Amino acid sequence: MIKAHGGKLINRIAEGKEREQLESLAPSLPKLTLNDRETADLEMIAIGAMSPLEGFMGREDYLSVLDLKRLAKGLPWTIPVVLAVKEGDGDEFVEGNQIALVESDGEILAVMDLEEKYGVDKQQEASKVLLTNDDAHPGVRYLDTIIGTYLGGTISLLKRPQHNRFENFRLDPKETRVLFKAKGWETIVAFQTRNPIHRAHEYLQKCALEIVDGLLVHPLVGETQKGDIPAEIRMECYKILFENYYPSTRTALSIFPAAMRYAGPREAVFHALVRKNYGCSHFIVGRDHAGVGSYYGTYDAHYIFAEFDRYEIDITPMFFDHSFFCKKCGNMASSKTCSHGSEDHVFLSGTKVRAMLAEGKMPPPEFTRPEVAELLMSFYKDQ
Amino acid sequence: MKENRVTIKIPRPLYRRIAEIIEESGFSSPTDFIVYVLRDLVGATAAAETNNDTFSQEELSGIRQKLKNLGYLE
């Protein structure tokens, strides 16, 4: 099975005596309340999903990621994973000491060895990671909500964040790895999504599944922007597809707890590297992966992989062109495999589909499965 | 610019012994031999550290049971 990024699946969940000591110490430490993204990142670091990270990034890694798309030691990594001070300059947080990381309700989640406190230029971060400083970009808006003083250091998780949804679909990297082994899958393709799965997505997944052993549909359920379809509705859509159209011997559905960054090409590489940690050998990259608005080129998320050697990334990206149902071909196809014009293609923009669903109009079955369409119509009707 | 090598001291008799061993071996100096051996050792250690897909029987049973409970495995 594919190795974790950096060669070792990280486990930063405190156990045994270390845990007991930290639990008794933590209440007396200075406390930092995490926002939703940081809470998701904390848990993902602890369970190894962000291997080789063992904590929130220090300055050297942060700057290296911004400038070189690599960690300071050279390993590819494209997204800053950082922890921001919430008020003032964070004078209560002293380098070399420990701090307690807490949820919004005050529950202590982890202890961090504060190795570094450093100021950052958020505009520069936005320019380099999101490729824009436009306030309309959700990632830029997020940066506007935090203070430009970051804390870096190794974390030890004491308690998993509270989850009150998708408990039956929450698998850690070591669990997906055991699952794949138990199923006898050597090669596994992961599909990242934050949208309902329509026929075009289903087509990509099944094309990929034709050449690997198993498919992991891994929908992101962390923080997303307003306007995205809620994760609960999306999960119902995925379940319908799995029950009716996907072979259970070759497919698995589990949630990806990360927050969405909307960093387009950089996030595509990040999504791939993280899925490697979950044990996946292949990763589907479609058009405008992790994009929003028109900030990124349609296939920028394909091109960015060329900046790395294959052995560095290790997980194999599977690039797919724009796909659709072609009436002349009589099947699903893509701009790579179909010679007919757009007049023969059944493709609806997201805006058009939302409008149809809101009006109670059923999109054609060539675009979306009727069971999925009915569920989405019912959601939009209630809006 | 910093020299990218450092000096490590080893007992002189050991150094002499290594010099004897490497005669006509292809190593140009005891230093080359020592670096070769150390790299080999460090590499083996790293490989052992990365082989963490092997769980304890107890942990593996726990994970398999969870996967069964959730319906991922029969």
C-alpha cells in the first residue's frame, strides 16, 4: 500500500501516561480558542491525515509553502496549515511554553508546544495561495477574519472535537488503510467533492474505477461557503447513488473532515497529498478543482502537478476534461473523447440547475439521476 | 559559506582497523567507508520507522470491528 506523505503516518493523539499528564496540566495553560477551520486542521493533523505535519506550521515551513509550494525540508506541500492568535498580539502565548487549544465551548482539545510565534503578511498569503486579494473570494474573506500573528508547534490531541453528524462515515487514515487491505484493494482512486454528484462526476469516477481496484468517494464536509449545498443534503445524494448505482464490492463512501480553502490549483495538490495519507494511490482532478468564481483557469489544477516530480507526489493524479452526455454518441463522454459539437451535449451550468430545481423542474436524466434530482428539488423547495 | 561536512572523532585503533579492511575494497578512505556504513544504518532505521501500517493485533481487531459495525466490512 502507498506510504503516507513523508513516509510515516503521523499519530499525535496522546495516550497513556503522556495523556494523563497533559490532561492534568492543560487547564492551567494559556488557552487559545480555535475557529472551525483550525479545529478541523487540528484533528486532521492528529489522526495523520496531514502527515508529515505534526502540528501547526512554523515560519520556515509557512514561508516555504508560500514561496516554493514545499515544506522547509523540501517535501511538496501547497497549503499553509496555520493557527492564528485571536486577540491582540497574543502576549500570553510565550515561545518555548505549552498552550491549550480549546473548542468554542471552552472544551480543551489539545496541548501545543509553542515553538514559534510570528507575524505574517496576510495580503501576501492571499496573493500567493489564493492568487487574489479580492474580498469576494471566500478564502480572502476568511483571512480578513483572523489576526496576522500565527503560532507554530507540535500538537498532542487529548479529545476529538465534537461531531454530531456523519458518525457512520467518519474514518481515520489508518482505518481506511485497513479497509482497503481487507477489501483486497491495492490501488484506490479518491474522489473529492463538495457538490452533489451528477452524471458527469459519476462518469469520471467510473472511468477511473475501470483501471484501479477501488473507489473512495470522499466528500468534504468541513466549513464551506454560503450557497454551497449543505453537507447533510449532499450525503443523502451520495447514499442514493451508492445504494442504486455503485457496486459495494468496489466502492466506499467516507467523509473528509477538512475545511474548504477555495485555493484552486494549490488545493488540488493538497487534496491529493492528503488522500495519499488515507491510503489512496490515485486522485481524480476534474475541471476547476477547488475553484470558486473565475479566479482560476479551467485546467490550472491539472497544470500545477507538472511543477513536481511524480515520485515526490507519489499519488497518481487522474486528469479529466469537461464531461457531459452526448446525444449523438448516446453516452457520457468528455471533450477528449467526443467529436460532436456542444449542441449535441447535455450540460447544464450550476446556476441553471439550481434555477430548475428551485422551480421544481426535473433536470434531464442524462444530467442527473432522477432520485438525486428529486432530493435536491425537495431541498430547494424548502429554501 | 558553511562547510557541509563535520568532523567526528573515533578511536585511533578503530580507524587503523578500518584502513586495513578497506584496502583494495574500492573505498578511497576510512571516511568514505564510515559514511557508507552510517548511511546504510540510517536508511534502515528510517525504513523501519515508516513501516507503520502494521498495527498491533488488538488495534487491528478494533479497527476491523468498527468497520464491520459501520457496514464497511461484512
